[in-house]
Amino acid sequence: MNEKKINISPDAIREFYIKKGYDFCNPNMTIPANIVMNFMGEDVRNRLLFTESPDGEDLCLRPDFTLPLALNYLNKEVLADKFVYDGYAFRFPSNNENTRICPEFRQIGVEDFGSLEKIKTEVKIISQTYEILSKVCNFDIEINLSDISLFYQLLSHLKLDSYLSNKIKRLYWQGLNTNEIKKSLQKVINRKFDIEIDTEIIANYKKGKLTSSQFIKELTGDSDLSIYSNRSPDHIVSNFINKYNSNYVGELNIANLDIILEFLSLGGDLQSTLTKLQKFQDGYKINLSNGIKDLEDRIESLVKYKVPLDIINFRATLSRKVEYYTGLIFEMSNKNSQTSNQVAIGGRYDKIFKELGSKDPVPAVGCSIYVERLLYEEVSNEK
């Protein structure tokens, strides 16, 4: 073991960030359940711990810190722009997580809201997190990153209809590898949306003669919307019509599938990835210039902040199972770990405040460190 490394002290991690200028904040312990579902999806429902407010609102214990902290910020219950948190979040572990068995887990992390210096802010958080983990861990750290905006630029270029585009995005956010995505998309190509529907119902809805709730009742014969969980009637109807229309417009074809899969196979060190992205852009005449420029600027900034480039890889399929990320996504792990659990994850999520009701967009980027995973890797590396 490297003698300059010290035993992990979670409190030291929190204090490190405070010294870097982050204000300590412990956001609300509960959060409206519908907000969590909107951002994390229905798949997380059976991993949450639910309760109810005195007025009957469905709440859950916070499954992470980003959402409750964003709500506190939006409601002006906190006044700073840069925050560090340290406390417990609550959700049952996923099937492949072997560092804990209970729903309670400790997270330490940072959030930066409102900074217009996009790349500088992202790289500062990466460099600070790498710095403190390097000091407290006895294992070698590796960093993976991607940029979801590049993938969205590709889907926009292919001009898929909204149902197919959203379907592909959901597959991406599930964290599937390229082969798994390929199998799922081939099913989309080979399958029609098999349903007979009175087209007059759709016509009347589009003319404003039916509300979304009335549309659902006309279609299903049932006015009980509770079976649709927390999805709004407008969202249900919009998704249905898009899915119905996808039989006739913008179908995903084999050529488009090959382009998508080629993009998702991109990866490697950052410099070689730049070359691959440029070649991909030129070969298919797809404008990815904004994303490529961002990656170039990140590389330059990473060098400036002394983060070694040889520990960083680009992986186009890197994603989280929460769909609020809008650009950079990154993770830090034990390079020689026997698990697939990351010790730190983060990225950019600029749309989160607009979707929470903000009148103006608020740039946002952050990172969370999983203390139990960190301790697990520390102990495993000593064996």
C-alpha cells in the first residue's frame, strides 16, 4: 500500500469541499413522490420508502440529494449557489449492488447552481473530487465520462419521430450496453404498434373537443387514472398518439440503427475519441461540432487542473438511470475493482430547474460520493 495514503475519513471529505468554498446544506428529508417519478422513472418505485404528508400528499424519503436541494434552491430556502451535503439518502439497493443491503446509505457531494462558466465548473468539480479521493483512498482511481448532448444531436439529425426518439433515449438511460440496445432496437424495427382505434377519437382530441382525461375514458372505457401512477393525462395521451403515429412516420430503419450503434461503440482515451468523433461527423455529415468543441475544452481544462488524462476514458454508452442529465456525465471507480459500483458519479443537468417550475433556466452540475462503496473498495483493496 502507498504509505502517503491515509485511512478514509468521510468527515474529511466534507471539510475539504467546505474549504473549497461550498456551503454546507442538509436538504429536506422528504420530497413529493411525483417529482421523483418524473425524474427517475417508474422503475425506481419499488426501491423507494413512501410516506404521506398531513394533507394527504404522497411523499418519499429522499432517494438522492440533488432533487431536494434543487427544490430548496428554487424556493429560496437556501441562499448560496455552491453546496456540499453530507447525510443519508434512502432507496433499496439494486440487484447488482453488493456494497450494502439496507435502503439507507450515506452520500457526500457538491452542487453548483447558476454558473455560466460551463466547462470550467464541470472540470473544477471533477478535479476537486479526484483530488480528495486520491488523498483518502488506497486504490487507483479511473474516470469514465460521456456527453449525452452528443447523442441527442445524433438523434435529432436522424429525424426520428418523437415516439421512436424517446424509446431510444429510454433504452440509453437504462444503462444497457451496445449489444443490449441493438437487440431492443431490432425489436422496434420488426414490430408494429398493433392496435385498432377509432381515428375519430384522435381527431376530436386534436380539435380540442376532448380533454386528455376524456380521451383516455373514450379509448379504454375507464375513467380511473390511478392505474397510470403519477403520469399526467396529457403525458399519457401524448405518448400514446406518438406511439400510434410511429407506425407510419419516421420508422427506424437498419441504416439508422447501424449509425446509432456505431456512435454508441465510440470510446477510448480522450484524444483518440476526438479523432473518432470527427471522423464519425464527417463520414455521416452530422453536425456534432458543439459537442466536439466541449470535449476539446474539457481536455484543455483537465490538463490545466492537473487531472491526469491517462486515467480518463470516454464511453458513449455511459449513463445513469435518472433522466435529468443534459450534457457531461462522469463516474470515478477503483481501477482494479471486482464490482461494477462507482464510488463517485456526477454530471450536468441544466433542465432540472425548468422542469421543477423555474421561469428561467439555471445551469447545474454536481457530483455524489457513495461512502459505503468507498469504504467497501478500501477494505477490498487491502485484502
